[in-house]
Amino acid sequence: MSIFRIAALVPLALAACVPVTPVDPGTPAFPVGAGDTCNAAPLVSLIGRDSSALATVGNRRDPMRVTRPGQAMTMDFNPARLNVELNAADRIVRLSCG
């Protein structure tokens, strides 16, 4: 193996040694103390209901993002956006701002 290949593999090998810090699933999706910036408080009654219940919030001025398990989403933070998380059974499990 040439010296250049070895030099290219050393950083990769070292990167594999970095420990992964686990994230607590109970961590809020918005900064603590940020308040209800997306007007989610009136919608708490939707938690546990089927996703079809979201049709009742169609008149919102603020944006809304609905995510399902395993779905990719952007990491941008918009305090006015309501995030609705669904479970595998298509039930609403969490509302958060961001």
C-alpha cells in the first residue's frame, strides 16, 4: 500500500474512535422557556387522535409540518411553525414549535 493511501485512511480510522453521545428522547424540540410561539396550546386536545383531526386546524396563519416515524426533515428552526409528530398508527403523539 502506498504512503498516500495510508495517510488518507488514518483520519477515517480516527473518526471511528469518537464516541457517540446519546440524545434523550424527552428533549424538547424548542428552547426551554421559549413559550408557545406557534400557538399550539389550543390544539393539545388533538394528541392521541387520528391524523384526520388535523383538518380542523386548516385556518392557521402559521406554517405546520407533519412528520411520521423515520421521515427525514430539515433542521431549520422556525418558532412560528407547528410540528405535529405522528406514530406508526397515524395518531398524533406530539405537538411542538420549531
